Amino acid sequence: MTSQSVAGILAAIIAAVVLLAAFAYGPIGQFGKPAKVQRPVQAAPAAPAPRGPVIKDVPN
């Protein structure tokens, strides 16, 4: 075996170990993880409509 073939075999072994370590630690970010459940945002209650002046009939 030549030194080039030995180096190729060692490089393949090292690459396999690196790939296994990458899969063991898992992908980064949201990829591969379940989606987070988001709660629906409740709107604030609307303020009552402004009223005009109240006019009452006063008996004479």
C-alpha cells in the first residue's frame, strides 16, 4: 500500500467520524425539531364609543 492510499483511508475514517459527531449533536436551528405551538393573541377589548352630551327633558 502506498502512502496515498493509507492517507485516503484515514481521511475517509476521519470524515465519517466528523459526520457522525455532527448528527449526534443535531442540526442547528428549527430544522429537524417540532414546530413551537404559538398561542393566539387576544385583542384588547375595544373602548366604548364616545358619547355626546346627554340632554334630558326637564318638566316645567
